[in-house]
Amino acid sequence: MKKFNSVKAVRVTALVLYDILMIVLADIMSLFLRFDFTTPVNYSTYFYNLIKFLPITIIITLAVFLFMHLYQSLWQFASVYEYSLVFYASLISYTISTVLRLLLDLTLPRSCYFISFVIFCFAAVGGRVVYRVLRNHRHTAFKSNANMRRVMLIGAGDAANMLLREFNVSNLQDTRRVVCIIDDDVSKHGSRMYGITIVGGRDKIKETVEKYGVQEIIFAIPSAPPEEKAEILNICKTLNCSMKTLPGISQIVKNEAISDSLVNVDVNDLLGRQPVKTDVEAIIGYIKDKTVVVTGGGGSIGSELCRQIASHGPKKLIIIDIYENNAYDIQMELIRTCPKVEIAVLIASVRDEKRIDDIFREHRPDIVFHAAAHKHVPLMEVSPAEAVKNNVFGTLNTVRAADRNGVSRFVMISTDKAVNPTNVMGATKRICEMIVQTYDKISKTEFVAVRFGNVLGSNGSVIPLFKKQIADGGPVTVTHCGIIRYFMTIPEAVSLVLRAGAFAKGGEIFVLDMGKPVKILDLAENLIRLSGRTPYVDIKIEFTGLRPGEKLYEELLMSEEGLEATSDEMIYIGKPVTFDSDEFLKKVESMRTVLANNGDIKAAVSEIVPIHVQKEE
């Protein structure tokens, strides 16, 4: 700290001495210039007036500069704003000085006042510009270009300007050098920003990367629509360059340095669609001042449900989870972020019917979001009994507790794997949907299900696995070269669940229009490229074969189901499939006997929902 203060004191002292010297030189030069470097008869009088008033000029000028904080500015970061302040401060100080000269009758030829002001103003601004240039030159002159990553900047707007400015002055950027800029605005082509040429539009990206030996691409258009961003990134992902992106300007300004805002390109950006928006007013309308239960509240979907529900003013939020660590984490987070919401965190299993019923009887919830379930397909294939205990009977226990205790709405989280299931997990979730539809017919509670695809970033999803494998140097494992999946983000999934609760009339299965499915192999290759590696060269991709029960592709509807539109263009309702509810419930109860006797649980599940065995292609 002492060293910092001493450096600052030296810098300020040097700047003050420079300004004093310029004031003296400006006044003397104004007199010489006025008389063309001659000495007329009255020259001595004018010179006497100048010297006598000079200390006052110095004091006034320094006082105005101090008042306008010009000795506190860091001139190596100066912009037009700081230089304009120098101009205004000079104008103010010389105006005051001129008025005082006239009052004290220490006058000079009238043109001298203007000449002196112009000389000093140019000297004050020019000196600071030279300081900045020399400071930045000293910073960059001795850098070794061989050790610096060559960077292409995409975008020549405000964000790019901020980033380039920091590249020019910040010690944090020693490892990078921007060599070219891409922008689709034709009027900017051939122009320069901070000495860097704007070489062309997106059609020039590939050839420019080769021409300039680009190693890293920074996407600096935070306001770009997702479709445009995806199109540009899809061009960049084929190149052997690592990629980073800037968030919105509002996020950038929160950081001390814009370089701190640089983040790796998210694979979400390559999905190329607008995120699903939630009708906040509709959610507030049915959640505000209500008691809400979230089962599985510590999981990926459950915890996000808790966050969004807590932000919409419920009377009470009850989080139920069997895993205490996850439950504790979301509890501590919500206590910090939503201190006004009453939160109860209860460690319990949905398998325990009495425990769930006791919780519902004590707290009398108005709304239940049922997210507790086993979801991993391969694990449930080898432990089918656990899938039935947790998914089927856990849902049945929770549904019955909701019915008995007067819950108004019950929303169950389902999956696209419930459609024409090829695995035990998917089949159990289809049975859960049937339980919901069955009880909706006989209960006053509005029971609905929400069906969606794979969730990016959730526990056990493919993206974190691929990222870890890439970080470890590979190989990246893909089960099959042709496997495809629908993807959505966790906030989108929760948005759909909450929206379903707003639409619920009872018995519906809500389905999200998730856009085009994504090929998992493409996803793996893109992630490798976005990390700056080359697929099959730097990082190998291995095909391990479809896992037990795994589909090549997922479906959102069964052949018997049709789509009914809602007021939200992204959300549809699958028309219910008719079945004998009494016979269905008998078959569900019969599985208890199969479980108790260690019988063939897969056969029992398939008797209710046929499991379609899919051959690997």
C-alpha cells in the first residue's frame, strides 16, 4: 500500500509540475506571438503585468483542475470524456483569470488571452495523450509475439470497443493479441479499431483464420439473437480455434476488467433457438400466498423449481428430499436469496407412504410438484425393482397423500422416455403418468404431468460427462454414431413445469416444442472444437454401443396421442390415451407381490406398459 501511495504521489506531482510549466510557457509564448517576437515600447509593461499575475493564474488553474478531479484520473485509461474535461477546466480557469486581470488592471493585449488559452489547452491535452501512448507502448513493445495467442474478434460494436481498449492497456492481456476483426456491417469493412483491421463479414471467417494464423476466436456481440449467434458459431466450430464469448454489457460492467467477463462458448448457444419464457404473472397468480411442496427438491430440476417458486411469493415452501446434502444446499441458498419466504426442509422418502401422508396432513399444501424419481436408464435396467419402488410407488404414495389431504394441484415431472419405452425407467414413468391420469378422474385434485426431453447440465447428463472427458484428454465416449436427443436447459424445463401448473385443468400431459433434435455425435465434436482441439486427432471419440434399454431417438408423443395447442405457442397438450383405470390399478398393486417375492419385475412392468426392445442399427 505504501508503495502504491508513493507511486501515485510521484505521478500527481509530475503532472502538477507539468501543468505549471505549461501555464508559464503559454503566457510567455502568447506575448511573443502577439508581437511577432519583437519588443515594442510598451512590451516591458505587458511583461510586468504577465509576471505579476502569473502566480494567480497558476493557483486558479490548479484549483479548477483539482476541483474537476483531473489529478485523480488514470491517464493510461483516458477516453474522450477525460480529455473533454481538460478542455472545460482550461476554459473555466482562463475565463476566471481574464476577469481578474481586468479587475486588477493587469491587462495584456486582448488576443493574448485567447492565444494563451489555446496553447495551454493543447499542451495539457497533448501531454496526457503522449503519456498514454508512451505508457501503452512500453506495455506492448517488449512482448514476444511467439508466445501470444492470435485472436480474432467477431463484432465491431460497443463490447468489442471495450475489450480492445483493455487489450491495449491491461497487463492481464499479455498472452493474447487481436489480429483481425469480423463484422457483417459492410460500411465498416476496411476500417480500423485501435489499429486492428475489420477484414469483412462472417463469410470471411474461414479464410481470415488461415491468413492470420488465428488461434482463438472471441464472440463480442452480446446482443446477437440466438439464431444469428448459432449460425456464426457453427462456422467457427469447424475451425481449429478455441472460442470464448462475452456476456451482456450489463454483466460486463459488474467486473473490474472486461477480460474477467470472457467465458467459454456454451454449447447451449449452438442449439439456435430462443429460450422458453415463463408467463410470470400466471405463475404468481396460482403460487403467491400458497403452501407449495416440491418432492426431490434437492435435485437438478427440483432445486430450480424451488428457486423459481420461492421468488414468486409463496406462503410456505416445503422441500422434501431423501438426500440430505442436496436438501441442505438448496435450503442455505434460499435462506440467503429469499429470506422472507418460510421454508421447511424435510428429509423423507416418497417410498414411505405414512411419512409423506403425515407431512401433507401437517402442512396442508395447496400445490405439489413431484420431481422425486430415479432417472438413469442404464442403472435402472440393472436395478428394476428400485425403479418401481421409487418411481411407481413413490408417485402413487404422493398422489394418494395429495388426494386425501385436499391438495388443489399436483404436477408430476415426466420424460420423453415414457413414450414407447425401451427401458424400465421409461416404462415406470409412463406408469406414473397413468397414475396421475387415473386419480384425476376420481379426485378433486387437479393432476397433470409434464413431459420433456434431456436437460442440459443436469446431474448425470451427457454435457458434463463430455466436458470432463475432454478436460482429461479423452477419449470422448458416444454410445452410437446415429443417436439423437431433444435438449432443453434447466430453466426452460422448470418454466414448462410451472406453466403447466398455470394451465392445469386436470388429466393433461403437457409437452414442450423443443425444436430440432440434436445428434449426440455432433454435440461431442462441437464441444471438442470449442475447446480448441480437433476431433479424432487431439481428442479421440469412441463408440461404446447402445446401453441396455437406450433408444437411438426419443419421442414426445405416442402414436395414439395428438397435440392440442395452448395459449403458449411453445407448449402443447397430449390428448389422453384411454385405458381401464380399475384394471390398471390392480396390475400396479400386483407388483407389490412381485417385489415382495423377488419375482420378475421387468415382466410385471411390461404387462402394464410394453417395453419395446430396440435393435442396434
